[in-house]
Amino acid sequence: MSHVDELVLIALLVGAVVAPRLGDRWFASVEGLASGFAGRKILVVLVVGLTAIFARLTLLGLLPVPAPEVHDEFSYLLAADTFTHGRLANPPHPMWMFFDTFQVLQHPTYASKYPPAQGAVLAVGQLLGYPWIGVLLSMAVMTAAMTWMLQGWFPAEWALFGAVVVLARFDLFSYWMNSYFGGAVAATGAALALGAFPRIIHRQRARDSLLLGIGAALLANSRPLEGFVFCLPVAIALAFWLFSKTSPTLGITGPRVLVPALCVLALIVLLTGYYNWRVTKNVFLFPEALALQQYENMPLLAWQPQNPPLHYSNPQFEDFFSVRMRSRYPPTWDGWKHRSWQRCGAWWHFFLGGALSIPFLALPWVLRDRQMRLPLIQFCLGAAGLLAVIFFEPHYAAPLTATLLLLLVQAMRHLRRWSCNGRPIGIGLSRVVVLAVLAGVPLFAVETIRTGPQDEPWSVSRAHMVKQLESTSGLHLVIVRYGAQHTVDDEWVYNAADIDHSKIVWAREIPGRDVQPLLSYFRNRNVWLLEGDASPPRLEPYLGR
């Protein structure tokens, strides 16, 4: 939010306090129409999901389909390509040393190191024409699931308000929509679990228990650690309710509440173990844990001691794992405080910003709500878990999106009831919040027009080079040469699942290692040299054959 935007927001807040009923006739008319629409709950869920799709599609001229640019995105795309080939992992390649890259396992199998859920979403998109279609659909499902969750906790019109927040905040301009990282899958799982909770207590239906299990399964296969921390308070709250005086007898609730969820969880444990076995050859060893051992050798939790650095065959790995990661995440108290402060700022900026912070002026009232005990405990426990882990990006907190949304809507309900000397200032403040959320959409659009899409230049160059080579006859081997001042974030060497049958194969030039075995292996290909750090990156025939 720029300083001008902040000043405008402050002026609107002052106006809401001084004249809370300004424009009351118009606002009341719009709120009445929205309330009438909100009452048609199933229709609302469908409409918000479809709106997420069509609203983003209308922006394709402004925000084209994104090009992958971050290590993690290429890893997820590898998983998607692997799944579309009908495999969970690929056999290691004989020339794997030249293909070794970030966030990808080469042994005992060639596979993404990440949990499979996001890769499966991208695989659906790839089958439909392009992986980003999977991102688009997953965001629509997330928006619909968040709306359904809110309908289980609040009156229908407040659930609609929450849906508008999700649409405006996440579905158009956020990196969840405009990259291949994910975030939507874990947030959907959290929404299903939290949305099922009040429905189970009030209705004891098997389908709600089934949805709770599906939500937990999505969390286990997208954000396992954060998902476990998220589900723990839900499981404890359900256990307390099952054995409380307000619950029907266990013999009645057990088959309808426990059995469906436990069956889903048992199935997902078996499938997760099978996935681990296919990728790491060990039922109990997760791919990400194996990657941590093979490449990073760093602690996962803040209080764990630092391990000695590993040494690698190429300078890019040395720079990334031995220098950058260890300097960025030092295992010290000062390092933890600095990281925690940065994380809180990044989290606030991504999930709330200035306008959506206003309802939390009513936080003292939210803290006294019995209805909000579970979300409050869940949020505090989840935040502590995120601060305890060494690494952090906003999508790591995706499960807490559902929890934060519950707290936000409840805070907004309290805020709306505020009055001062008989003046309903809460109504004025709540209307300013809604206006600011809606106004954020065109403001983001104008900013995007002014600055252009924020793709990294090298990723755009890589995407253009891929198109150029795909349109050139024959098969291609691209040997990537990096300079001494190479930025390790700009990684060109990522390959498809079936390397030998790919149109383009990317390999890295490793100082001191003979490239002739690679050239002999791919002797029937056109061989190119890519100067990755040239400006612009330069592709020319390889002369070292």
C-alpha cells in the first residue's frame, strides 16, 4: 500500500467516524441485495468459484499465463509431468550429474522432493492443456471451499463477505494464482476441515465427517507439518465434544462421525507410505526429508544445532546450500528474532494489509467469544509452529488462511456493532473496509499496467528459448554455462520427467568434469551452448564436440 493509499484510507476512516450514515440509502440497498443473494447458499458457493475463474481469465491480456521462475515451481512441474506419464517417480538417469538441480531428487529416483498434492493439481492442468489451468481450478475450488466453510460458522451474508475478501485478496493478483507454488490446495484442505467441524457437532452427518477426512488428507499431502499442527486442535475439540454431555451417545455418533473420517485417514496413510516407497524406497522416509539429508544438511527446527556443510560438484550448489542458506538461517537467538520479525511482516502484508487490519480493532471482543476458542487456539498454535521452522514463505501458512478468515469475519461482525454517543460508527467503519477491499482490485490492475508483469527477465528469456527450440527441427541438448557472478535463483537446468524422449534436454557445464560422456550419450541431438549470465542470455551452437 502506497503512502497515497494510506492517506486515502485514513481519510475514509475519519469520514466513517464523523458521518457513519453517509450514503446510507445506497449502501442499505446494496447490502439488502447481497443479503438476499447470500441466502441461496449452494448457488453462492458455485458463483464465487466460477467468478474466480472468469475474473482471472479476463485479466490474461494484463497478466498472461505465468512463466515458472523459482526453483520450487520447476520441481512441482516435474511432479506434474511425472504423474501425467502414469508414474509416481522416474528411474535415475545415467547422466544425472549433469542434470542435478535444486529441489529435485536424482537418487534413488528422479522426482520432485515435494508432497504430491500440488503436482497432482498441475497434472490435471497439463492434461487439460497447460499446468496453469490446474492452478486456476484449484484457486476456484479454494474460494468455493472457504465460502462453504464460512456458511457453517456464520449467517449467510457474512459468509458472502468472506468470499468477497478471498476473491479480491487472493484470486486475481496474488502469487498463489500467478505462479505454480501452490497454497490453494492446503487452504482448501483447511477450509474443508474447519467447515465440517460445526456441521458435525450440529448434525452428525457422515458426509461432513468424510469432508473432514478429505480436508486432512489434502493437508497431509500439501503441507504435512503445518497440516498436522492445524488438525491437532480440531481433533482434540472433536474428542472433547464426543465425550461431553452435549453429544449424543458414542454408539450413535461413532459410525456417523468417526468411521468415515478414520477410513479416509487410514487410506491416506497407506497411500502416503506407498508414495514414499516409490520415491525414496522407504515407506517412512518422506522425499523432502531425503532431500534435506542429501542436499541441505540443515536443521528443520530453530533450536536444532547446525550441521556441517556438504560439498558439491558444481559451484551453484556450493553457493546456494553452503553459503546463502547458512547465512540466511543462522541457528542463533538473534537470527531467530530477525527471521520471526520478517515473517510476521511478510505474513501481514500478504494476508491482510492495511484495510483488512481494521476489523481487528475489535480483537478484544473476539477473544471473549466462546465460538472463537478453537480458531484462536488453532491460530496461536499454527503461528508458533511456523516460527519454530527454519524456512518460511507465505504459502507455508496456507492452512491458517481458513482460520484467519474466521477470525476476520467475526471481528468484522463485532466492529459493525460499535457505536459512540448513539452514532453507529461501526457501520461506517465496516463499509469502509468493504470499499477498500473492492477498490484494491482496480488499484492492483492500474499498478500492473504501470509497472508491467513482474516476471523475472531470465524466466521470460527461458520461456522464449523453449518456444524457439520447440519450433526448431530435431532434438536438442542445451549445455548451460554460468559465470562467476551467477545468481543462483536464475536456474536454467530443469528437465521433463522422460529426459531421453524430451524435445529439449538441459544440462549444466561442471568445471573440471568432462562433458564428452554427455555428448556421446546424446550424440543424435543438436547441441547448444547457453551463456546463462550474458545480457541477454545467448544461445549458440556448441563447438566442443
